Amino acid sequence: MENKISDQDLLLLKAKYRNIKPILKKIEKGYPIQYLIGNVNFCGCKINVNKHTLIPRFETEYLVEKTIKYIKKLNLNKSSVLEVGTGSGCISIILKKELKTLEITSIDISKKALKVASKNAKLNKVKINFIKKDVFKFNLINKYDILISNPPYILPKDKDKKLKYEPKKALYADNTGLNYYKQIFKIASKSLNPKFLIALEIEETMGDKIKEVSKDYFKDVVIKLEKDLAGKNRYIFIYTE
């Protein structure tokens, strides 16, 4: 994340903090401006963030935009949705705001992140069912039509100093980078209805590997690897026609 302060951000910080000097020093050391301001704009909505939640990125906005297009294309507007690893709740909140007929359940392992997500849902006047669950110990009772996730996918060896203040559990996968995707596919293969959509954000170099892993769980499906606005392979969509 960039830590250069825009004029607008500086005004927000000055309005929030009586003594701005220690705040500027924290930013100089790489502490995220977004946490100090306390919120970000995500797809035009105010989303509160703190050290317990990942800071939403532009790439994830595009995941939501693309997913909405797929939902409409596949006529899944009245679907039940499961989001795995909701964090601040930003993905589920925008989906619900844009497609009010969706019924959304969002899980996360972090109780503190879910507290933020719940407040964000109220702030944005949407109803979402938030549940504290570990994706690796998750036995689903209900069936869903759509599964969406921006799971941890950074390799431990690729640790980035710019991310050191964000929650590690929301960022880092295992040494293969595939453990969360394998578990998501395992859940999806058991819990999705015959007509379904899976929407995932991925690390730009992992697309082909994740596609191959998905084939162990799904047959006779469409698998699309799609690019972000920078032309990088950042999304996988799997669906039945």
C-alpha cells in the first residue's frame, strides 16, 4: 500500500486527531493511513476498517463488479450466497446493495473482523448473516448457489513489509499458495446446488495451478481466468450453464 498522504487524507486526519505529529510519524513507518482514518471507499460505499481487517483493494472492487455481471448473465439474482473469509464485509455488502434479492451468509475465523463487518452492514443498511467459522473445520448444512472469496494467497516466502500491519491470517497461504483454494473447492463441491457460480480472487501467477486443482472437484463446468484492470490474471470464475 502507498503511504503518501493526499490532501484529502490529510484533512481527514487533522479533523480526527488533535495532535497530528505522532500520526504522521506512524505513517512514515508504514502504518496504513486507512486504519488511522478508520474507513475506506469501496465501490462507492463507506467501509470501516481497523487492524483486525484486511484493507480492501481496487482488485477486489473489480471482483465484485465481475461477479455481479456473472450473476445477471446466469440468472442467479435470487440466489443464496456464501462468502468465505469476509473480513470487513465489503464484498458481501456491495453484492447485497446491488442485488437486493440475494441471501448472503458470510463466514470468517476472526470474531473481531466479524464485529467490524456487522457494523459495516448496519452502516450500509443491508442484512447479511455473519458466522464465525474456520473454513478448515466448516461443515455446511445449507445449500448455496454462489460461493465468493478473496482468500489468503500470498506465499510465506513473499512476505511484504508494506503489509506488516494487516492481519496475517487474512494474507498468507501455505507454502503452495493453494491450501485455501483446495478447501474452498472441497466445500463448494459438497454444498453448491447443481447450477452454481464460484468467484475467486487469486495471485496473478497462480491461475493455471488453481484451474487444475478445480478440475479435481468439478466436471462439466466452465472455468474462466480473467484479468484485472492492470491486465494481470486475478480472478477465476467457475460455473455451470
